[in-house]
Amino acid sequence: MYIGELSAQSGLSIDTLRYYEKIGLIPDTNRDHGGRRVYQPSIKDWISFLKKLRATGMGVKDMAHYAALRELGPETASQRRQMLEERREIVKDKITELSDCLNLLNYKIDLYKKIEASDSKVNSPLEAGVQTKGILKNDD
């Protein structure tokens, strides 16, 4: 498959694919007689994995390091596992933070629904005498 098709299927721009190849995230590809890159279908799985790493907030530099370790083979498995375990902890912390944010949003939405349902002319839960203390972990 050519770069345009890979771009369409992966959701990455052609420029991004070329950049990823340049920095070693994507292995060098064969080229046809016209000099066009020809990718193997299996590259889609690797790109999907890279996109997931990026979505976790992993930087391109760390992704390139991971890719370089991958190219070295099974003897780097423990290093790659360690990188993924560290990333997992970061993701778990982010999930906890986002869960706290979601809880606060749900709480506030419910409060505003109560205000809307009342005959009160208050503008906020605090004006209505509703306490928000304790909703967030760091609330005093």
C-alpha cells in the first residue's frame, strides 16, 4: 500500500507518516520503481499502537526510544515492558483525575437542575446555600 492509502486508513497525515519514518518510529520502507513508499499491511497495527501511545500523552521522543528498542528484538522486552508500566501509571493517574472532574461536573449539573426546578432566583448553588465542600479530593 502507498502512503496516501496508509494515511487514509490510519488517520495520520502523509506529512506525519513521513516524519515518523524520518525519526525511526516507522521502519524504513521499500520503494517501488517510481520511488514511492510501499508499506506492508502489518504496518497498520504498529501505527495503531503508536497512536494509542500518543493518546496516553507519551512524547514522540519516548515513542522513538520504544521503537528503537523494538527493532533490537526480544532482548529489550524488559525495557519496553518497563516503559509501558510507567506509562500505565501515568494513565491511571490521569483517569483518576478525570473521574474526579466528571464527578464534580455531575454534581454541579445536578445542583443547577435543582435550582432550575425551584422557584428561587439564585444564580449559583452557593447562593442557594448548597455546600460543594468535599466533592473534590483536595477540598477542605
